[in-house]
Amino acid sequence: MLLRFFLSLIISCFTSLLLTPIVRDFFIKKKLIEQPHEKQKKTHNATALTAVPRGGGIPIYFAILVTVFALLTPDKHLWGIIIACTITLLVGVWDDIKDISPKIRLFTNILAALFIVGSGIGIAFISNPFGGTIDLSFLKYNFTFLGQTHSIWIISDLLAIIWITWCTNIVGWATGVDGQLPGFTAIAAIFIGILGLRFGTDIAQWPLIILAGALAGAYLGFLPFNVFPQSIMPGYSGKSLAGLLLAVLAILSGAKLATLIFLLGIPMIDAVFVIIKRLVNHQSIIRSDNNHLHHQLLKLGWTRPQIAIFYWSISLILGLFALFLNSSQKFYTFFGIFILLIFFSWKLSRRI
């Protein structure tokens, strides 16, 4: 199974490497680019001097799709994921070109999550950090449709929809500087794949392992074009695909939601801090602003490469911890990081 994991990573990475410059040149030719002054407005970085196209989700999507069809036989679950990814890509590219309303984006995020849950992917249980599991499948609604009996696990499915929608948005919030998002997305996907390899003899884990390799490879192949100075950005299409698929991988790996939260510790904690600040200031939680950690670090004088490497390094360290810590140890470690980062962000926001 290790061979399949590396094969999926290599196929996806090569496809992404091949397609990214083609997409980039097409967007530049059609003048579908983000102007420097708009980029400065978003990141408050005076060094943003060149126009850069968005649309990075296109090569990433097709790299994953090619890998999946090459190594897996699609079933109803996989079709649900593919349809959700397609919706996410189409809406993402629309936003990359036209900058659509955040409300429309949120609605389509929920729609994509509904397709995944409708295919039968849900959160039947979650791990208790203090031991055992918490069963979420006890509340069901049964109904008959076209002569077949179907069940809706109300709490399980609702939690899955919230989880997928949350990750689709929150992961994308950590994409303010060159190379930031592709790096930590690839690292998180690799560690989810490694954790899945522990149960490589279980055939049910094979789609997870291949999907993890495909996701990691797609973003690794995109990364050389996105590191400073970037020639193409992930755009909303690229960052929302990252969040969507990482959320799905966490569910497929046995409802290891806490593991993904742990792997994405900095983006997750930063998102909580920003949401709290927006609520305190009576602002919409879905409206973008310059209160994220990477914005604050830019104002403090950090360079874009330094910020990207900082995010990659924390993800790598937490990934190594995830391999060896048990659930309760992860909980206490994450809680400690949460307190430290909230304090650091608060002090930094007051200083700047």
C-alpha cells in the first residue's frame, strides 16, 4: 500500500507541474489577473509589484482527478466527493474571475458538503480525547424513496456538513502570502496518508491513502509556481479545494477530526481568534479583513518566505507529534498551543 501512496503522490504532482504553467499562461493571456494594488490591499505588503493570475484550483483539481481515476474504481462515495470538488472548482474559478459575494460562496460550500454527506459519508462517531468514542449515530430518520429505504443520521450528517463547510472556509483563510497554503496543505495530507498506512491491510483505507497522496501531490506540484515571487495564486478555487478535501480525509480516516485540527493548528487557532475579534467588533464573520496572523506578521516586518516557512514548519512539527501522541496528549498539546497563539496574536494586534 505504501507503493500506491507514493504512486498517487507522483502522478498527481507530475500532472500539477504540467498543467499549472498552462493555466497560468492562459489566465495571463486573457488578462484574468489580480492587480498589484488589489493584492497590497489584501495583504498590506508593499512589495507586491506584479500582476498575478489566480485560478490555481484548475490544475490542482485535474491532477487529483487524473490520479483518482487512474488508481481507484469510483463508487458512490467517491462520486459524491468528485461532484463536490467540481462544484467547489466551478464556484472558485467564478470567484477568481469575478469576486462573487461571500454569501454565495458559503451557500455553495454547504451544497458541496450536502453532496458528500448524501453519498453516505458522515461522522458516525468522534474520538474522546480522554478515552473511548462518542457515538453520534443514535438519532436516525428513516424514509422510503423509489422503493428503497434510506436513513438520515441527523446528528452525524449535520456535524459532517458543518465540519466540511468550516474547513472549506477556514483553511482558505491562511493563504495570504506566497506558498503558504500549498505547503501546509501538502504536509497535512501526507501525514493523514501516513496515519492511514498504519491500517494499510484494511481495504477500506485504500481510497483514503490514495486520496491523501493525490491531494499532497497536487499541491506539491503547484508549489514551485506559488513560492515567492509567485507567478500564480491558488485563488478561491485552490484554497477551497484544499479545505474541502482535508475535511473529507479526516472523516474517511475514521472521524479523526481532532487529528486534522491538530495538524492545522495555526490556521485553525488563527481562524477562531479572527472570528472572535469580528464578533466583538460587530462585524460579519464571513467578510475578509487584515486581522489574520500572516497580516500581523507582515506588518511586523516578516518577509513572505519567512511567514510561509513558519506555517510549513509548525505543520511539520505537529504532524510528527501526531504520529506518536495519543488522543489525550494531542488535546493537551493543542490546548497549550491555542493559549500561546491566542496570547501572541492578542499582544501582536495591540502592538501594531
